[in-house]
Amino acid sequence: MNPPAVRQEARRRAGVRCEYCRFHERHLPLWPFHLEHIVAEQHGGTDDLDNLAWSCQRCNLRKGTNLSSIDPDTRTVVRVFHPRSDTWEQHFAMTSDGKIQGLTSVGRATAWLFQMNSTERVELRRLLFAQSEW
Ligand SMILES: [Zn+2]
């Protein structure tokens, strides 16, 4: 598969949503989404679809090359969410007030590292919920 086809397939597979924070591309029209390497190339990650995720800019920039972070509740080192081998609903829940709750160590560490609950992100989710646009 050529690079544009890989990009298109990763975007389609993700439902045009960030595979980490679940924002849809239409929610963030001024910030084009990234084709993100789950395992960064510097760690030996490949360009195969199994190692790629569709990501908003914020999540991709916060993730960087990180494969792990700290669970804020237990202060232990844990891996971050892996969109190809993990299920979002297993690690996260969306609350009615616009926050993403980490249900597991992986979910809490990822939500914290990616700043999924920054003020502007929570406010945008609340606005989208109120307008039934989520
Ligand atoms: Zn995101």
C-alpha cells in the first residue's frame, strides 16, 4: 500500500476520530489530524497499518515517542494506551460533564500524559454534547 493509501485507510479505520481522545475531525477543523506512529520509528516502529493511529495534533504532540507514563493515582510507570491492541472502552469512559475518565492504570496515565481533560478540551466537549454534535 502506498503512503497516501495507508493514510487514507488509517483515517477511515478510525472513523475520522482521534483514536485517543475521540474528537472527530469536524470538531477541530483548524488542526489537521496526524498519522501517528504508536511505536515511534526511533524505537523500531514501522509504517505498517498495525503501528499507525489516526490522532488529533494535541494527542500526537503530547504522546511524542512515549510508550509509557505515570498513573497519577498510584504513581507507578505504566504503558500508554495502544489503539491497535487495546479497546478504548476498556480503559476510558466519557463523563456527562465532558471529561475522559481513566478506568485503568493505562487509561489514567494516558489521559494525564495527553492532557485529555485540559480546560479547553472539556469545554469543547461540553459544548458539543449540548449541541448534540458529539
Ligand atoms: Zn486526540
